[in-house]
Amino acid sequence: MGRMKSEWSIKTLMLGILACMSSISFAGVKTDSLLILRVFEYRNNFPSGVTDSTRNIYLKYYVDVQRRNASLALVPTLYNISRGRREFVGESYGTIQFTDIKHYDIQKELQLSTIPHSSQVMPTVVSYMIPDIYGIDLIDGNLLSPFNRDNRRYYSYHTTNISERYSLISFLPRALSTQLVKGFALVENNTGRIVTTKITGEYDMMEFSIDVEMGDMDKNSTIIPKRTTARTLFKFLGNRISCDYTALFNCEGTIPDTIPDKRRVMNSLRPIHLTATERGLYDQHFGNTDSITVTERNSNTWEVIGNHIFNSHGTGTDKASVRLSPLLNPLYFSYSGRRGLSYHIRMGSTLKFNDNNYITFSPRIGYNFKISQFFFQTPLRFTFDNRHHGWIESNVANGNRITSLDLPDYFNDFNTRLAINYLIGKVEVTPSLMYHHRSSVNPEELRLEGKNTTYSSFAPSLRIAYTPSTKIPTFSVNYERSVKGIIKSNMEYEKWEFDISYKRKMHSLKTLNLRTGYGFYTNRKTMYFIDYTNLHENYLPDGWDDEWTGEFQLVRSEWYNTSKYYYRANASYESPLMFLAFTPFIGKYLEAERLYASFLLLDNTRPYTELGYGFKSRYFSIGLFGSFLSASFQDIGCKFTIELFRKW
């Protein structure tokens, strides 16, 4: 007991020291380098089991809408608090199962909330509750951890010895970047174990402050938090919302098999006390009683309509779930100087039999304003052996408009694909059947010339991909041959495509992408359309995380469909801190920067080169590209996508 009191006294002292240190400059201050190295090496020297670790978790949140206006309804997950009351409280109790510190599944078995319809508010904050303290990134591929060796060049450190057992490490970023944080940590001198830490920063539209108390040595869980408190402040277009979240792990209470009254059961399980404000909010919502007897009021028609337009929706259990993105969300707009403006939404559903067998349905609908065309994809997949990437998938879709070598017109493409996939050792095999039905955009002109207005093809294909290891590129080959006479197929062709792709994750969230490929047609008896798998238009890009590395931004659309062969090479290098990240004002908002270099060789043009630079901020991502034919400058263009609330 005396030892516990001593440790808590040290933690209290640490908080007092913080106030004294907040204005100290680290310039010229000596640092205990050996202690910092112990922190860097702690996970390696003192491994802690996480895999398949399951524990009880309690989560409480308090939301205060300090300022709001009509634009708040446009923010995903915030529509239900865009009017009415300004303060809300909620709790949940359940289990959390860790695959590792970054991958976990939370099952909320009991929930209370004063938010209308018990909807979630800013669910992205939950990821802040379980930071990977010793990893390269603190949360979900973002925020460079000051406690990882690879990131030490981005931080200044200062150590203060508190006792024989503990020291305080304070850290400040060397650049004003949204990917860097500041704060301090109480560290065990002998081991480098972080006992508690406070981390502050600003990322993804939110200012945040996280207090983390790490797990105990005797429970072999020192890299999993024992208790986390996160305070966030969201500011957007005059709206100002603060949220306080508290999560406790390793809770001892057990939810009963039957829950006759949710509030009474939560009162018996709650490991910490509610504040007077929180109790008052519950009393206003449920009545001044320990029992929930008040039912939610029915929503009027306009509330239902608004909720479905501006909010994402999801429902289900651990076995079955359905999700729908908001019908109106600026995030899904994108613009390219050559391809124009486009918009798309996504839906999805899952039916899970077990971890190895499940069914997914992930339709996607979009519209391109430049060519006035709707696009859709409806992939339905049955995964029968997830351990070996075994799945069967059908997909009915319409492809991008395509031109012909011999027919001076554009054709719409309606297609169906049935494929099966399986991983044998390090080789992935994907046989499939592909059917295309192409119809002329201007059929009258072709009829006057005595030409067909529709063309169909039925083509078996086979893709084989070989990945020796994660450190070696993936090699793949695609073979496809169209057969006449099946389902009114009136085309005959044969094509081959070879591809090598490599994605290397480097230190400090840097990424190198390399890709090269070669494709050609060996049978061109009725090859009206050239339609390569690995070289084609994309009128519905996904933003920063799509295939920008594997795409050409300024290639003229007809080039894709008029060459009997192609050779391509693409490369990109991405870093959270490159050029603009170190500028005083702009760097505060940048999340990543990227360099592009692409090369294309076709049979009907000079060698084509494309160079580009792009960056992603909390608001948008933009890429600027220039193209060259041989050594002659050809064109310049840009690509723009909205990134607001992408992780919300």
C-alpha cells in the first residue's frame, strides 16, 4: 500500500512539474540519451502479449456544443446534435478483443445515451483512446510517436530526474506539422517503461489532449492502456464542439444475461463516478430515476429525411451488418482538369458465418458531370477460405466510355464478371469469366454508315500473381481471350498483360510505390476495342488513397484504346514531412506530401513522361502534373479531391 501511495505521489508531482515546464525552451538543455534509448527499445526488450487478448472496457463521453450553425448538419455523425439541446452524455460497457495494439474489435453490449436516436458522435475519437505509444504512428497510420526511434529526428527531448525510480521526459516537435505532437511522459529509469503520458496536438479538424495510464507489469499488458482520457475541440465554419472521453480497460464487472433496466445495470457496472452535470443530463433525458422509463419521441418527416441525407448509417451485429454513406457529403466530390467533376457514394453489407467464411456486398454509385454518365459497381463476394484468400465474386457494372480503332464513336460499356480466387503457397490464382456489351453513344451516325451499333464479347481470363515476400515485388500475369458465339459474342481477340508492383513502407510513415507493366494483343481478328486491365481511364477516383501512383493524370483518353501494346512505369514517394510541411503556416495543415514520376510507351506516339507533386491536408488533396512527349513540354493539369471528414 505504501508503494502504491508513493507512485501516485510521483504522478501528482509530474502534473505539477508540467506547468513549470510548459514555457521552457529545450535549446542548450542536456538530455539523458540513455534513458530515451531505453524508451525506444522498451517494446523489444520487454515484449508484452497482445494477440487474442480480450478484456472488459467501459467508455464514457460528454459532448458540449458551444457554438453551432446550419453547416453543422453537413458534418458526418453530427446531424443529430445540430439542433435542440447542446449538452449530451453517453456510456457503453462491453468487451474489446485485440489482434494487436492497432487492430481490435469492440463489442458494446450495453449503451446509454442522451443523443437523439443514440447515434454516435465523432466516432473517430475512439481511436485516440488506444494509442500505439511505442509504434511509429500513434493512431491509424497518423501522428508520429515521439517514443519511436525512427521519429527521433522530428522531436527535441528534455529529461528531468524525479526520483531514483522515475524520470520525466518532455518532448517538442521540431516543425509545426499536424503529424507531430508535444507533451511529456513519466518513465521508469531502469526499463524505459512509460507509466503515464500526456500528448497534445491538432489533427483532422480537432485539437486534442490525451492522458494515458499504461497497463501494469504484473499483468503483462504494458503496451495496452489501463485508462485513457481524451479531450477534443472541434472547430469548423464557426461551429465549436468539445468532447471529453474516458475509457477504462480491465474492468471487473460482468454484464448479466438479462438486462431488465439498462440504467440500473450501468449503475452497478460503472467503474467511475458520473459528474453532477452528467447525472443532471441523464435525469433530464430519462427522468429523475435510476430506471429508464421514458421512450424517445418519434421523429418528424423532415428529421428523418435530413438524417438520411447528411448522416452515414449502419446497423447490425457481429454476424451481420449494413452501412450506407451519406447521400450528400462534400467528401465524395473530386475534380480533374481532364476528367472533370465527379461524385460517388458507397454502400456495404456483411453476413459473417465465422472469421474464415463470410459474404460481402459493396455497391458503389457515381456520376461524372463532364460526360453526363452514371457509373455503378455491384461486387458480391463469398469468402469461403479467408486464410488462403479464397473467394468467389460476381460484379455487374458499367465501365468507362471507350473508343474503337475503326469506329469513330464512343461506346458505353455494360459488363459482368464472375471470378474465383485462391492462394496456393505464395501464388494467387484468379480465373474469371468476363462479358462486355458495348453500345454506341450516337447510334444514328453508325447506322447511316452501315455499321453495327452494339458489340459483345465473352472472354475467359486467368490472372496469376506471385509474391515471394513483403520485401519483394509482386509479379503478375493476365491472360484473356474472347470467344465468338457465346451469349451473342461477335468479337474475337487475345491479350496478355504483365505487371510488377512494389510498395515499401519506410520509417516514419514514408512510402515508396513502384510499378511497371507491359501489355499487348496477340489476336486482333475482330479487335474493335482495346481495353486493357492495367491501363484504363478512371472517372470516379477515391481521393488521396486511390491509385494515383498507378494512374496517368494527363494522358488523352483515346490513347488508352488505340495502341496495340503499351509499356508503363510509375513511381511515387510519400512522406508526412517533405517540403511544405516545414513552412511556418502551411505546414500546420499538411498531413502528407507525394512526388510522382510516370512513363508510358505506345505504338502510335512518342515516349510520354508525366511528373507531379501532391499534398493532402485536412480539407483537401491536390496534385499538380506536367507532361512531356520525348523532351517537349506537352501539358499541365491538376487533380483535386475533398478530404474533409474522410475518417469520420
